[in-house]
Amino acid sequence: MITETELRAALEREWAWCGLSRAPEWVSLLGHGESYAAWHVATRDTDVVVRVVRRDAAELPRGMRDEFACLQRLPDGIGPAPIALDESGDRLGIPAMVVSLVAGEVLTDPGRWDDALLARLAQVIARLHAEPYDRCGPLDDPTRSAVSIVGAFEAGLGWWLEHHPEVVDDPEVLALLPLVRGYLAAREPWFEGVRRFALVHGDLVAANVLVERGEPRLVDWEWAEIDDPARDLGYLGGVLASPGVQVPLTRAQVAGFVRAYLQAAPADVYAAETEESLLARRDAWEVSETLLSSLHDRLLLRQGRDEPGTTEARVRLATEGLREVCR
């Protein structure tokens, strides 16, 4: 990963490309994930975020250009605005994209996620889903005419079987697989009639929601694609919420969240959906994502890259929760 000294030196040359009026006066690391590190770069009158890759660009789950294209489609006020993209690394010495700064904080205290904030987020998601698509898949080539929760889960599991089969071979995982598969198969009929798709965030966990003065906005669009709108309702949290990543929600809160989304949804979504249909698919997405995310935590434990105590607790809670929900 590029160091602060290296980034500062590159920005002294490339400040105009970053959308700044002069060389930056402030460079600070905001945070990093598996694929990107985000740097806050600012002058007295302009703030931007420079996202630089942390792995070989060929190993990114989605290309940088895909995420940048997604940001160009967002309705105003939902996420960052795209400013500049350099996949070659010629500008800063490393592949990077520049986006506007989204102000706000990640709410790690579940108690701050009250009904009003959940309803406001549901309205933001409904705005994101306003434009209809009759195909689903990658942004640049949405060719599928149907979505399958079983197919989506098996595709995700297939990646793990190809790249880290030792994680899937864990006895606890092998015991969970038939339970999860049975649960998803039972809910597959709810997906068969979905023909109205939308641009979805694709990783709408609490950690990717920034809140300022009660207004939520969404960041980290790496997994965005055209898909089932219910997918964005299933990742925030619920009874299977991963500590520190998602929000623990009661069934009543989940139902209220879905109801608020349906009330704010475009007319064609409101006409085609019911609270029951959205809940059924939302729950299926939650179960699928919980199992697949727990595989990532299990890999971190195997590699010694875990957060002591926290990662192990996430694995344990995911395992226990899936057993309870899918039995």
C-alpha cells in the first residue's frame, strides 16, 4: 500500500487531477478494507477521498471502472460523486480513484439505530432503486432475466471452494451447508416472479452507512450491480447481525424497515411487491450473506489476521444463529 509520504509527494504533482484548487494541506488515512485504502485529502475549501488499491488490481472482486461507473449513475445525495479514475497507476504511482467526501459517522452503537433512522435509510434505498431494469447482472452487461437466491449462494460458495477449500471443509461449515441450502431452496419460489430489478449497493452493511444529522448516505460501492431490490434490505442487520459490522434488529424492526421501504418505493415496485414478498427475500439474502461472510472470518482466523476475540465471536454467533434460523 502507498505510504503517506509517497501519496503526499504524488499529490503535489497531481492535485488538479484530484479536483483540488491547489496542493493539499491535509492528507489523512480514513481507513481500509480488503481491497482499498481511503485517504482524506483536503485544502481549505475542498475535500476529496482518494481510494487506492491494496492488492493487485487483477485480484479485485470488481474492477475499479465498474465502481466508478456506478457512482456516475447515483441519484444526488445518496453517495459520493465520482471525480477522477486512473486504473494504470500513472498518476499517483498506484491505481486510484477520487471521489467526493461523504461526511458522517458509522453508528456502532445499536441503540442509535432507532425507527426514525431506519425509516430514513429505507427512503434512501428506495431512491437508489427508482430506475427500473428488466435484466440483472454486472452494470456493464446485465443479461440475466431472473434472479435465483440458490444460484447466488452457490456462486459465492463456489468462489470459496476454488480459492480456499480448506475453509469450506471445516466440520462446522459442512454441517451448516445442508441447513442453509434447505432454507434458501424453500424460499426460491419468492424469487421466481421477480422481473423488476434495480441498481443495488450490494454490500449495505452498517459499516458502509455514514450518518450526519440523521441523514444516512452510502459509501464503498465495490459490489454494486443490477439485482433484486430486496438484497439491499437484507445486509444491514437483523437477528443474524455480525457484531461491529451490522445492526442487531428485532423482527418487529425488520418488518418496520421493510414497510418503510415499500411506502417510499416507486409506484411499479409498490404495485408488484408486498411486505411479505420483500421480507421473504430479504431474509434469504441475510442467511446467504451470513454464511458466506462467516467464511471470510474463518479464513482470517486460519491466517492469524483476526481481531482477537472479535472475529472468533462473529464466527460463533453466525454459526449459532444460522442453526437456529435454518433448522
